[in-house]
Amino acid sequence: MRSGCEIKSKSHIVNTKKKYSYDLLQRDLKDLKIKYSFITVEEIGKSVCGRSLYCIKLGYGSNKVFYNGAHHGLEWMTSLLLMKFIENVCKAYKSGKHIKGYDARELLKKSTIYIVPMVNPDGVELAINGLSKSHPYYNELLKWNNGSTDFSKVWQANAKGVDLNHNYDASFDLSKEAEKEHCILGPGPTRYSGECPESEPETKALADFTRKEDFKLVMAYHSQGKEIYWQYGNSTPQIARTIGEIFAEVSGYKLGEVTGIASYAGYKDWFIDKFKRPGYTIEVGWGKNPLPLTQFHQIYEDNEEMLILAGML
Ligand SMILES: [Zn+2]
């Protein structure tokens, strides 16, 4: 059992050398809250299997922005990225220091940053720890995963085989048509959009939370591709491209154009469509999901300034 004093004296809480499971997320949130009592941690909903969907709130400014990670099971690297960012902002804020050249106290005076680091904890658990015999959907998941017990290289969906980033109310009908063309007819590892928008507790919680708050800008973190997606048809506000170009410059990622099945029913699509404000999908890293931890350092370096600027622009 670690004491509060031990936690407070630790120089690092978030370990970037381990696959980022739900258990690690829970432990780190507890420790961060002990060390940095000024952060708020709340539960905005629960997953299909009853895991908490945590939201961390940093700052007290009027400029409200929202970042989320791991809509997709294999993409737990994005949870780790957001958690490390939270820790580093807290550290700089507490000590009155700068982070990437920006005054952390100014940042949190100007902005309130809300972060849900793990939208799909059940999917992350399947991707990292596999399918246990006691899983409430054991038989179904085996079937949806084509009879394989290996979820470590394919599983993006939640525990009901729904791809959460295809489960929002933005061109949902087109998403359904595109699925059929790709022969996706029901629950599975990826790209099945569910029976209707927000059919899943995870997407419903995120959409409800977004409707309740008044976010000026959102960023949904995914992997991989080193790309920034910023458009959703005619609903895209003009400022979105300008901000996107700044993001591209500080991250070294390129501004992308989405076409086909990936361009419907995602969180950022829904946000842009509903609120006509800038929303981004950021695809971190390069290679095949799940990305290796050896990429973490570079991913963090590429994204830190963007995460700060998104709160300040
Ligand atoms: Zn993704």
C-alpha cells in the first residue's frame, strides 16, 4: 500500500513504458488527484461492462475545450498521451513553470480543459488483456471475432462489437450503406456502427456530456497516420482550416481529407455538424495498430504544443 507522502514525492506518476490498461488509468487518476488536488476527476458514464468513463478537468478559464482518446480498443496509446499531458500540465502549474514555452498558469486561467482519456475501456481491455472466460459476452465476442481468442491486433470496437467512432449521429445512413459495401453486416472487431446513433452507453455518455457543456473546440485522438482531420462537409466553420494549419505546423502532422467509410458518424463529424465549431480527429504515430511503446516519446513531443494551443486559440 503506497502512502500519500510516497505518491506526492514521486517525480513521475504516469509510466510511459507499459501498455496503458484501464487498471493503470484508474491507479494514475487516484495518484494524480493525491498529488495535484486542484484537478477534478468525474465519471461521465459507464461502459457496457460497467467500467467508469472518467473525465479530468484542468483549469478554470472561460475557454472550454474537450479532448478525448481511445474510442478504439487498439489505440490505448492515445490514453497514455492524454494522461501524460495532464501530469505535465499539473507539474508545470504547481511549480509555476512553463510547458513547451507556455505559462501553465496562464493556460489554466484562460482555459478549462476537459479530457476523457479512455472512451472505450472495454475495448482497450480486450486489446491488451484478451478475452477472459468470465466475460459477460464471452460467446458473442468469440463469434464476432471470427472464432479467435486473439483480440490484440484487431479489436477496435466496444464489448458489443460496435465501433464507437461510427456510432454518432452524422450521416449515419451513409455509414450504414458504406458498411454493406464493405460486407460489414453486424457486430465485429471494427467499423460496425450499431443499430442507431448513440446506441452504446459510451457514445451516449460522450454526446450527453458534449451537449451539456459549451465547448469551443474538440479533439478526438486516434492512431495512426500522423494526420489531422478537420472537415465535415458544409458544416465546417471557416476558422477550422486556419487552426488546423497551426496544428499541422506545430505537430509536423499533415492536414488530411477524409473520404469514404471513415468520413461518417465519427465524434468530430457529429460535433462539427451539431455545433458548427472546430472539431478535429488527430491520428498520432505511424505504422500498424497497436503502435509500439517505442513511439511514445515522439508522439508526445509531436502533440504537446497542439494540446496546449488548442486551449489558447
Ligand atoms: Zn481510431
